[in-house]
Amino acid sequence: MFKATVLLSLFIAATYPCFSQTAPKDKVSNLLAQLRTARPDTNQLNMLHQLGSYYLERHFRLNKPDLDSAFVFFKRENSLSTKLHVEAGSGRLESLCSLGTVYLSKNMLDSGKACFMQAVDFYKKNGNKQQEAKTWERFGKTTELANWPLVPANLVTEIIGAYNNAITLFIATNDRQREIMARYNLAHGHFKFGLIYLAEKDCIQAIEKYGNSSFSNMGAIYFILAHINRYRGNMNKALLYILESIRRIDKSHDTTNIRVRQASMFGELAEVYDALGQTDNSVAWYKKTLALRENLNLPLQQKYRTAGFIVKGLIKQKRYSEALALTIGIEKRHPPDDNYDKAIITQIKAYCYEALKDYKNAEVAYVEMMRLYPKTTADEIVSLAKYDIAKFYITQKKFERAAFYLDEEISKSAAVTRSRDFYFIKYKIDSAKGNYLLALQHQYLFKQFSDSIFNSNKSKEIQELQIKYETDQKERNIKFLTKEGLLQHEKAVRANNTRNLTLAISVLLIFLMCLIFNSYRIKQRTNVALNALVNEKDKLLAEKQWLLKEIHHRVKNNLQIVMGLLQRQSAYIDNDEALAAIQNSENRMHSIALIHQKLYQSENLDLICMQEYIDEMIGYLKDSCGLYNRILFEKQIDELYLDVAQAVPLGLILNEAITNSIKYAYKPDEAGTIYISLVSKADGNNQLTIADNGPGLPAAFNINKVESLGINLMRGLAKQLGGSFDIISEQGCIINIDFKTEIFNRVTAKQK
């Protein structure tokens, strides 16, 4: 009965979970890291509870030895929740129930019960019947699972009493769904403890009370009734109840763990069909079961056992290669974790080898299977393994070896179908040994069990049930197809509408494209005309540029001619003042000529680069005055571009100031330095500074009363620039001109 109880326990876990939500495995390491630095608050309580629940679930679901780890975290949770006075949620009451679960799993029964009873007393004292009922139910299920298969008699009473208390309290709170599941748990407990009559009675009472209701949990009641009747050999009733169970869950809108429930129900239906000898139906439903279980977080044993049943069915259908491929495939997808898993997969391989008549490997696999299985008689899966190896040895006519693996416990712990098969093998062994009296007895028992499963009335009833179920399925399919037809009609209407709309949009798009194309052609013709105009304009601009360059070139040449004439004229003048005036005029003309030279040499006919202009002017003045290296020039010139209208007066100011410094700041044989600065200031203005380190201006110098042509010329030119003129005598003479670039934005754009 072990396999059955495991299946039923999993059905319980799916329908009404025992444990609180656990942390996913990939988050456990993060939780442990966070816990080291967490403050003692409710957040830490949640971490402790998640970690404890994770290790507790590994113990129950995966049979991992993690109870000590779970105990440590739940103990810390209990201490912290007591300190923080947190009762609900991940608080003291939940930690008490979790600790109780650990104690019961470690066979510390008194401590486990004491923890649960503390929670029960608290809820009872505070009048919370709903939580009190849940705690009683949880205590019953935990005690049942933790002590199976060897449950002491006193604990059986505790478990049954806990379920009855839960039922009474759920009735008091009018929670019918929970009441039905508590009744299921009670029936399941009676079944596990061998009290099958009471289990059936529990289910009948639930059906009498809620059979006509639409509660989704009623499917669980019909499920266990099917299980009971299959073990009794009442296959007609078993089929009736399991089909009703499936029908109920199909109608249910409760999607919580529905796939786990379906897997259990489909597996039960497959077993009923197998017992009835309907191999095709059995294999089909087992395949549905395996497909569900492979996607669920269930013990690997369940996936392996389901695959094993499929393999046996395929062998009956003589589909040996498919059976072996399925075995290899599931082992590859889900490698075994422990010896129990290895034993099951080895058992399935033995089926395949035997079917393929590879008897040597089959025997090796069967022997290895028995070595890996635990040495117990309370495990139905082990009993089935003993039956399988005994049956193999009988086919090999090794009756002594077959008898070694058979014992009466196999028939006592198995269902009617298994007892039938057991007595058939015993009949074969006794006949081979010559024990004819025992052989007749075993043949008689075999026939009795076979007759209890199959008789004419039962066969007729089973056929009627199958016809009814198939009819129901067909009606449902017809309804589905009708609904599908309506949907298809709606889809066709929508498709027609969509097609018409698409056609209309396409026509509109074609019309728009024609308009766009026509606009494009018009625009193209316009662009051709515009391009012709632009090309003509560019041609005229280029000619204009060349004309302007030619003009500047000729102006510069004319100025050079005038300068040449002045130089020739100076050769015939003996008056020093006249010669000086002519020399000054030559320098001023050169500063203007230099600007025109820069303009016709540059691509830009509007702007003068003052850095290059000042460098060339200084070079000219050094040569014309014969300075050589006597006077040095220090410059700080920003990259500044000025329009001709500003460059000419600025050049004349520079020429006048530098010439005055050369003549008056230093004696003919005296060395000195002239500082020239043209920088852009933060306020947007430009500042021109010419300074020397000569003796400076006379003490009585007054710029407003001076009659010097040079100074008046510079002052007038500064005014023409729209700037200010200032002259200071401080360790030499300093001339400052502040002015603003009138075409600053246009200059910047051209520079860019």
C-alpha cells in the first residue's frame, strides 16, 4: 500500500499545502547572505521562516537530511518573534507549528504535539476557530506523513481525532471547501491505517452532504473512493468514481495546483484500465500522467514509476523498441538521485531486456534492482519488485530462485489485482515442485480474486460506464465544436471585414501614392529649375569674388606705386621734418596696402585674421626702421577676425603707436621691448594694448590739450572703431583701445 499512500499524500499536498511558501533554491544563498547583516525585525523573521521552510520541504519532498538546518532557523524565528511580540504571519504561532513539524519528523512526538497544542490553545482562547481548525488539520497531516509507514496505535488515534476536530470547527465557521478537504484527509487516514470500511464511510457521508454541490474539492472525495474500490477489486465502481473525479475537476474553476490533481487522477484512471486489461487506454492515460508529472516539482520516484507502467503497457503491445527508448529518455532527462531512484530505473530496464529476450542482462538488472531497494516488507514498490523478479525466474524455469523472493507479505500489502497475480505465481511454483495440494489451493484463490474483478454483471456495468463517459466526452466535444464553429464564423466575418477594410485602405493608399508621385514630379521639375538658378548664382558669385580680389589687388598695387613715388620724392628733400612726414605716410599706406593684400590672398573677402596681419606689420616696421634685434616685440594676439571697416583703422592705430614707441621710447642705440596685445574680453569687447618700457610721457602731458598729429589720429581712429582711447604713462607708455566687434555673430558663423 506504500505506493498508494505516497500518491494520496501528494494529492493532499497539491490540494491543501502543509507547509508555507518556501524560498526558491536560487534565492537561498542570497537569503543566507542577507541574514548575516539583517536587523532583528519582521524582515529577518520572514528570512528565517523562508529558510526553515526550504529545508523542511527538502526533507519531505526530496528525502534530504535537512531537518537539523530547518530546526535551527525555526528555533531562531520562534525566539525573535517572542521577543518582538509578533504572533501572526511569520511569527510565534507559525514558528511553533514549524517546530512541531520538525520534532514529529525526528520522532520526538511529545515535543511536536506540545508545539501544535500551544498554537491551538492560543487560537481557541482568542476565538479564532478558522485558524484553530487549520492547525488541527496541519497537526494531523504532519503526524501522519512524518511517521509513515510505521505509525504507532496511539498516534493513529491522535491523527483521526485531529481531523475530526478540524471538521467540527470548519462546520462551525461554514467553510465548506475546507470541511470537504478535512473529510478527505480523514478518509485518507482511515485508508492508510487499514480501516478501509471507515474510509469508504467517510467518503459516502461527504457525498451525501455535498454530492450535488459544485465545490471543487469534491473531486478529491471521488478520487479516494476510486482508489478504495480498485484495491477491493470493484473495478466497475472504481471506474465510475475516477471518471466522476475527473469530470468534477474539469468543471472546476479553481486553478490552484490543478495539474498535480489531474496527474493523480489520470494515473488512477490508467491503473483502473490496466487492471481491466484495457492496455491501450491504460497507456494513453499513463502518458498524460507522465507529461504532467515531468513538469511538476514532485519526487523523482513518481515520474519513474509512471514511466515504468507505460513501459509495461508498451511491452504488452509488443512495442519493445519504444519502451526501451522511453526508459533511456526519462533517465537522461531526470538522472536518479539515490539508490531508491536507481532501483526503479533499473527495474524498468529489466522489463525491456526481458521483453527483448536479452535474459542475461535482464537477470543482472533484476538482481541489481533488489540490491538497491531497501530491505523492508512495508513498501509496496519493493513488494512489486519481488513479484517481478519471481515472475522472471518462473519464465526461466528457475523455481527455487523464484520462491526465494515470494512471501505472504506481498499478498497482504497489495491490492486485489496484485494478490491475484501473487497466487498465480505460487500456483506455478507449487506445480513445478510437485506440491499439488498447495497448487490447487493457490489456483482456487487465484480464480476467486479473478472472479471478484471480472464477472458478467461487472463487465456490462464497466462497458456502460465507458459508453456513458465516451458519450459525455462526445457531447462535450460537440458543444466545443459548435462553439468553435461559431468562433470560426465570427472569425470569417471579421476576416471579410478586415479584407474589405484592407481593400479600401489599399485603394486609398494607391490614390495617395498617385498624389504623392505627382507632387514629387512637380517638385522635381521645380528643383531642376532652382538648381539651374543656384548654379547661375554660384557662377555669378564666383565671378564677383574674382572681381573683388582683382580690385583689392589693384588697390594694393596703386598704394605700392604711391609709396614708391613718396620714396623717390624723399630723395630730393633735405628737410628732416618733411622726410619724417613722408616716412610716416609710407608706413600708413603700407598698413592699408597690407590689408588689401591679405584680402585678395584669402578665400574670405570680408574678414582679416588679425594674428597674421599684426605679425606681417611688425615684420615690415622692423625692416623699414632698421631695428634688427635692438627692440624686441612680445605679442599676445587672440585668433580674431575683423571686417575691413574695423581692420583698417585698427591697423593705422597699430602703425602709429608702434612707430611712436620706436622713435620716442628708445634712443638710437638703446635696446627695449614693445608689448602688443589684442584679446577678447569676457564682456564681449576686444582690447588692443601697445606698451613700451621707455621713459613714458612728459609729466605735464594732457591728452585733451595735446596737438600731436599721431595722438589725434589714433584718438580719431578709435572713435571710428566705436571704442575708447586711453593713454597712460606708467613705467613707459601704455595705449589701450577698447572696442566691440560689430559683426561678431557673422564672424563666428564664418569661422565655424
